[in-house]
Amino acid sequence: MTTALETTSVGPAAYELMERLFPLCRSLTGDGVRATFDALEEHIPITRTEIPSGTEVFDWIVPDEWNIRDAYILGPDGTRVVDYRRSSLHVVSYSEPVRTTLSLDELRERLHTLPDQPDVVPYRTSYYARTWGFCLSHRQLLQLPPGDYEVVIDSTLEPGNLTYAELEIEGTGDAEVLISTYVCHPSLANDNLSGIAVATMLAKRLLARDDLRNTYRFVFGPGTIGPLSWLHQNRDRLDRIQHGLTLSCIGDAGDLTYKRSGREHAEVDQAMEIVLRDSGAPHRILPWEPWGGDERQFCSPGFDLPVGSLMRTPHGEFAGYHTSADGLERIRPESLAGAVDTALRLVDVLESNRRYRNLSPYGEPQLGRRGLYRSAGGAVETPDDERALLWVLNQSDGESSLLDIARRSGLRYPVIRRAAERLENAGLLAG
């Protein structure tokens, strides 16, 4: 089973991956997404699927592919006053190509700022409506002098493909655990390079294991249209998914936050609640609501997959959300490592949770002569271990799971699991 010590090297490695990915211009489609997958492929053996533009995926249509080479605004003196090369946030994502000269008054209609946050550049998109625009700080906008401005967006918006990637880590059983994160944001660190980095490092740890009962499927795709495309391509095998988790906004200094799946009390919801409880660290458990990230697609009524969401400070709740203030300085390597550790502990619960039947249900069996009490050779480590033995014996009716017993007893899940293993080895439980 996993210990926190196993993830001590994860934080720096995850942060280094984020530094490499940060400059890439990601969007729903295009070479920025593919370049991101090139970097991930150096860590984990992903496979890619490309869905042609115009493909119908349920009520959506895969859009044309967008790529950009350069974009800028030249001021009246010929200097670049807005420059895509400084930050991909300066261009509205999916801007169609343009080359023109406009007066400042005409140009203002195409400029996006945040007057209440005058020093940051907003993040704007126009995925499904043809238009173009630039983003800049409001303070910079106020400093632009009157005159004519040369505007260039050297982009292409034409039929191509949407690309998503996945990794299957095969277990011995039939059930699958879905881990999903989105890859469509450009130079934004917490939202959602942190999710990409945590998912990648988690996958690397699971690839090193040879004791997995469940199959773990990682999906990296653009928001909304990505998971919908994956669901569309895998409709005939969705019944294998027994648990799921989306990862986003998980690299800042905030406490861990878990949003329940649409089922509210699925096994993954119960497992994450116990993992967070056992950690002893401050955390939040949020109820399900159809607002947020890609869990909306997985938990939509036609699929109703048990997919929860693990975050730190959720989207929209941290200062600088969807702006240039969401930079790498917001990220804490120890937060990334803690997220990977939490996900690994969830894996341990999903791998080991099961229902047992007490084979000696008529009164308490004599545990001392079986070497299970301290009085018979120190077989248990703490008083909680003794209590766990009695709880597991009392609740193992073939219906209650180890998670149920951990929740009802208040004892840590690893203690309950250890008690069940000892009782099974002593011939007192049957799985």
C-alpha cells in the first residue's frame, strides 16, 4: 500500500512538468494540444485519438481545428503594444485570421480587459462563434494613445481534428476507474496545468504497481467536447466504469476540496470522504451540482457515471481565476505532491474495499488463542487495532463493506483493512 514517503519526489517533478507546459498555446484543438501530449509521452505511454471536424458527438459538433503562429497589435509608433509571443492569453482563443488597420476607437470593440482588476490580462475564448479579439490589462488600455493601429492575427481555422489522449493501466478484474482532466487552457497554472501534472504523476505511480485489481483509465482531453468525444467513442464499454475522478485546480495552497458525483453516495464518494477524514487535514466535501468541469458530462443522466471531482480551491473561488494572475507563482510543489498522495490513498481504498462474512458469528470468537490480541504475543499495534477486530467481526454480515465499517466505527480505514486481513488469515472471515 502507498505511504506519503513514496510521493516526496513528486512535487518537484510535477512542477517541472508544469514549467515546460506553461508556454504552450493550448485550445480545444490544434498543435498546442499535440505538443502537450508530446511532453506527457515522455512520462507515460499515452495513446491518441483524433476526431475529425464536423463529427457529431451527441448534441455537439467537433469544431474546425485552430492553430496560431503569431499575433500582435502595432501602435502608431510601430511598436508591438500587444504581443502574443509574450503570452498566449493576449489573443482570444479561436480568433480567426485578420490583418487590418483600425483607429483606436474601432479597435476598442475588439479589446477585452477587466476594469475591476486593472493589472491582469483576462482569458477569453470564442470556440463556437467566428470572431477575433485581443486581451490586455485595463491599465495598458488606458495608456494607448490615439491613432491608427496595425492588427495581425496569423492563425488558421479550418477542418482538421480534435485530439484526446488516454492511458489504460490494466488490472486483474473487470472494473475500471476513470481519471480525467482537461487540456484546453493555455498559460493558466492552477486551472488546469495542475490537473494535468497531478494526473501524469499519479499514472506514473500506478504504472509501477503489479497488484492492481481495477483497471485505471486516464483521459486527457479539451473541456466539454473532449469527454463528450471520448464518451461517444466508448459507449459500448461504459458499464465497466465503477468509479471515477476528475482533477482540476489542485496545485495552489488551498485545502483539498471534493465534490461528490451525481450519485452523491457512490463508493468513490464514500472512499474519498474517508480518505480526507483520515488525513486529519482541513478539507471540504461539496454536494453534487451540475456546474463545474467535465464531471458534468460523465454524470449527465444518460451516462450517470460515478465520477467525483478533486480540487483545492475550486474554479472561480481563487483570485486571478481565468486571468494572467493564475501563473506558476501560485503553484506549490507540496500541494501537487499532496494531491497525488491523496489520489493514491483513494486507489488503495478502491483496491481493497470489499464485503466479508463472519465465519464465527455466534458470540465473539476467542481471539487470544489465535494470536490476535496483545495478551497473546503483541499481534496488534494499538488499542484501535483491537477495536477494529471487534468492529469488523461485528459488522461483517456479507452486506457491509470495509468502508461502511470505517465510517460507522470512526476508525481509520487502514486500521479496518488491516483487521480484516488478520481475521481472514485466522480463518474467521470469508470474502
